[in-house]
Amino acid sequence: MKSFALALLMTMGVISAAAAEEPPAGLPTGITCDDVRAKVAELGKIKALAMAIEKGATWRQLAAARRCLATR
């Protein structure tokens, strides 16, 4: 579940201390914006998005991940 969430979250970003403290609504429990950014940095946006979708990420989760990447 965590790798799925990370994958979907990876659909976007890089790093933010403020975002890590209060993740946007829609992220799975236990997943932070830092997790999303790290996965996107590791895989790239396209692969992270594909992985998230493959693992069943919802549109709401994908949108939350995008917000993580937008805030820095």
C-alpha cells in the first residue's frame, strides 16, 4: 500500500518541510508530500504516475500528489 501511495504521489514533486507536516487532503494515511517527492525524483513523473495508476490510485489521490509537487 505504501509503495502504491508513493507511486501515485510521485506523480509530481520534490521537497517541502511545510508540506510534510500537513499533507494535502486525499493522500493515503502514512504518506507525506516528502514521500511523493522522493518517489517522483527516483522514477520521474511519467513512471511514477503510471505506477500509481497501475496500483489503483484514485483521481483524488493523484490530485493530492500534484499539490505536493506544486508546493515547495
